[in-house]
Amino acid sequence: MEPVIAHNAGELLELVERTVFGGREAFAMVDRRGGISYANAQAAQLLGAGAEALAGRRIWNLFQKRARLGLEERFLHALEHCQPIELEELDAQAARWLELRGFPFGAGLALHLRDVSARRRAQQHLMLLEGSIARLNDLVIITEAAPFRAPGPRIVFVNEAFERRTGYSRAEVVGQSPRILQGPQTERAQLDRIRAALEQWERVRVDLVNYTKDGEPYWVDLDVSPVWDEARRLTHWVAVGRDITERKRDEEKIQYLAFYDPLTQLPNRQLLLQWLEEAVGGEGPGRDGALMFIDLDNFKVLNDTLGHQKGDLLLQQVARRLRHCVAHGDLVARLGGDEFVVLVENTPEKPLDALTAAQAVSRRILSALGEPYVLPGYLHHATCSIGVTLFGKARAPVSELLKQADLAMYQAKAAGRNAVRFFDPEMQAVASENAALAADLRAAWRDNRLQIEYQPQVGLDGRMSGVEALLRWQHPRRGLVAPDQFIPTAEETSLILPIGLWVLEAACAQLALWARRPERAHLSIAVNVSVRQFRHPDFIDEVMRCVRRFGVPPGKLKLELTESLLADNVDAAIARMRNLKEMGVRLSVDDFGTGYSSLAYLKRLPIDELKIDRSFIRDILTDGNDAAIAGTIIGLCRSLGLEVIAEGVETEAQREFLALQGCHRYQGYLFCRPLPLEQLEAFMAAREGAAGLTPVPSSTVT
């Protein structure tokens, strides 16, 4: 190949431009003073002037004023030392960024110019984007799109939030696998979800536990997305994570409050029901075991006397003792109040015989809960009652098991407390009958089918001194339901409160009517008051309102109270009785001698009368013990200055015996059966004007 020879300077420039830059690039030359000695068309276009206008101009004057001094120094230095030069600057019009590369030759520098505005804008955009990512509060990790087999994709970028939260610097993690963030609590299932999505080049979002450099676990809401290039090739993965540790802690607290009792830290009713459903109520074969209801005996007394704070401390100690009474894997739960439940199951890990295990656990519980409790300033003794029901592999409704254990627990209470009772079908029959009776009683109250009858009370001369109001229930199918059958049901269902108030109002209304008739103004009416009614906070106010509303002398209203009032919180009962006495209402203790008879309390009671129970009167002529008890009660009343009345007097001989002992007021079939008000009025009208009520055969009383 023959060499190309240039015959003059112009030919030389064209030769350089054509051979070096291909005739298509911007090319210029500057002399040793920095003046432009040549510029091709492409260079003139980039520099914003014609070739003639550029001739002789200092190259640095074609750029921004702020950069000219520095450019002048760099160009002159390169020219003086015959060194190459390379720079990027914004042109004088701020229209484009130019890249200049200068190559020294004998007459100055040959310059190659290129418009790099697009690249600069991309760089600025990238810097802005990187700066924004770096300042995000969310954690950002960018990895390469490498295969997932070990070592897997490598980290190429993390932002400042990542460094702050994890404790790793960027230098420590770049080039590492994201696996360095995993730890013992990182869920395998979530990692598998991420891998499955990434293998399909899909976006995925999970909640994941990661670990800091110091080994502290934290929760992150992680969103992983693929990044594609212009040719739709996968280049990177971008993971944006939000720290949700506080949210997860709040969720755990909410979860805890939903399923655990905050006082005792035991599972609550909700969690118990879930366990029971899994054991006996779901699909498939069940597990055999035992369900135990534990109720503290007389817990209300502790709360009422020492306060709820000490009651809470007691419940916490009970919970701790119960945990120590069961094996690992058995459930101890608190239903509420002073009620606890133990669920003992036969599992492959803990094989057992349900009956044997329940007997052993219940004995341990009775013993453990019977030990003294050290409370602030007080040593408390308590017992518990336990009801147990067994369940087998056959599926059964959870509600039925709960009902059975509850029934057995109440049988333990009825047996005297501090006892264990196992459920049997007879309990269910009794409970079903009680439930039916309660439903019928509600219907009777709603439909006004309850009635009040009155039985006369007479003195020694046979004249009436008053009556006792007695509640009657004539059931369309059951017939006449005895009070001792439906009154306990009324108390259990709280119906006794509205029923008792109704009887009280009826008695006061009748007293008001009799007060207008001189021949009957001396009569009193005795009203029976149940324990639940007496202890109701509004009871005293209700009595006062009734007396004032009907304008009756309070001394004509007599409230008959039972001895069971004295079983709990005697001082509070006495205080309420004194309030009634201050109103002028008379008080009588009904069925004296059959319940909580305590002479120590009797002398403190602000009462007017004792009523000898009919059980002592029935055999008073043939049973020496009954005669002695009746005589003792009469003598006691005489000593304490109390009135005494005998109920259930059915024969003249009984009346005469009582009279000889000093009892001069009576009530019973010897004188009159309980009568509806209309018949009572007729009965009294027929005998008005007579000297008194002579004993009448019960068969003649309609």
C-alpha cells in the first residue's frame, strides 16, 4: 500500500480528520496559545458558530464563564508540556455538555469533540435516584440476577436505611449473599415463597424475620421485584423492606389479649374453646381426656371483706398452683371470675387413662389450693370445688362438655364444697328439668300466672293478728308447683327480684286498704324475702318507696328473713337489718332452727320475732327432741324479749302444747289454709264480730 502524502497544511488537516475520525466526528485544532486554528462542520455546529467565526477564538471562551479560568490553566498546561487533555464542560449557551479530548502535535492540540448531554442527564438522573434511594426510610437492597444455587445472587447496592437498621456497612455486604441476614426465626416457608416467585421472574411480597449484625431479630415487610433491561433481559432484583417490628409486637399484644387472661397469664375462654374444638369437636377422630371445672369456694367473701386487690392476688397464686398440678401439654385456663378449667388429654407424647389422670390431678388440685395463701398482711385459707367430665374419641359438642363439667362442679358445691364430683347422666336429667322449670317460670311471670295467697296468723284467743303472703304457681301441666321447687329457680334466674318486688307492693297495697277499716287496721302482713333479694343494693330503697307510696304504717309490714342470710358477711346483713328497723319495719327470722342457727349472732340481730319451723311442730307430741327444741326456742325468745310464732299447727293438741310452753301465736291448717285474697276477705267477713277464730277442720275451708 502506498503512503498518503499531504502537500500543504489544509491537506494535512483533511488527512487527519479523515483517517483518525472518519470524517464524521467533530474535529478542531488549537494553536499553542489556545486559539482555534481549524474546526470542521460538525465541530462548528457543536460550538454554536461558523468555522470563520471560530477562527482565532480561545477554546476556553466557548464554555461557561465560571469554568473559563480553570479551563485556560488546563489547556495552557497541556500545550506547554505537550500532554493530552480530557474534560467535560457545559457550553457557553448552557445548551449541551461537550466532551473534549486533546492530543498534542507540533502546532498545538488536535481536539475531538462529542455531545454527551444525554449521558450527563442520565448520570444526573441516576445520581438523583441513588440519592433518593439512599435517603429512603425503607430498606433497599439490589442484587444481581444470578442463579439461585449457592452462592446465589450477590448484593450490589444497599441504602443508608439498610446500614442504620442492620448495623452492616455497604462495604460489608456488597458482594455478599442476602442469606447473611437470615437467622433461627427466619421462616423457611417464606423463603420458599420468595424463591418460587423469583424462579418465575415474578414480584413477591412477604413478612420476614431478618437479623442485624449484632444478632437482633427484626420484622420486615419485604417487596421483591425484578428489573429488566431494554432487551427484556433480567438484570437485577430490587428488594424494598419496611421495618414492621413495632407493628408485629402490637399484633402479638393484641393476639395475647385476645387469647390470654391479663391477670393470670393463663389461656382464656376463647383459647380453651379452640383447644376443645380440636380435641373433641372437629372432623376426624377425637382424643380422649378429661375436662375439669374448678371454682373457688366463698371467693366473694374475700373480695367483699378484703377488697378486689387482694382477690386478684389470690387468683394469681391459684393460677400458679394450678400450673404445677398438671403435666406439660395439659391446658390450664381461666374462664373468668374465680372459675378455672383444666384440660387433660391422652396424646402419643403423653399417654394416660383419662379417669385415672383426672382423679390424680383433682386430688393434687384440692391439696394445692387448700394450702394457705400469703396475702399482704393476711394469711388466707381457701378451698375449691371441682367438676369433672370425661370425653372419648367419639366427637361431641364442645358446649355439651362444658355444661357437663359445670353441672358436676355445682354438685361438688352442693356436697359441701372442697370436693370433686364426676358428671353422670342423672345430673343431666336434673339440669334439663331445672332448665325446663326455669323456662316455664319465666312464661308464668310474663303471662301473670303467679298468684298470692294469704294464711292467717292468730293469737291465743283465736283472733287474727295478721297474715303471711305466700306465692303460688298453678302450672297447666305440672299442677300446683310447690314453693320449695320454684323459689330456688327464681333465685338462680334472678326472677326473684321482680317477683319479690311485686309481692311487696301487693302487700303494701292491701295494708293500705285494711288501714281504712277499723276492724282490720290492726292486721299485719308478713312477706318472705330471699337472700338474693335482701342483698340487692336497691332492696332497702324499694321497701321505703313501697311504704311511702301506699302510706302504710311501716310497723304493719313484717319481713321474714331466712337464717342463710347469716352464712356470709354477717356484719353487712346486720347493718341492712338495722336500716330496715330504723324505718319501723318489723323483722322475723323464718324457719328458725333449720339453718345457720348461731346464738352468738342471734343476740346481735335487730329482729322482732322468731318463727318455729313446721318440721319441729309436726311431731312435737311424739318426738321428745322436737318438743325440747320448740321449748328451747320459746324460752330463748322469752329471755331475749322476742315474739315467737309457730307455723304448721294442724291439731288442737299441738296448739295446747305450744301454749303451755309459752307460745301464743300460731299459723297453720288448724285455723285456715292459705287463701286467695277474695276468699280471705270472705273468710274474715264471715267471722267478724265473733270472739275470734275457732279452729276449723281444714276440709271446711274452701
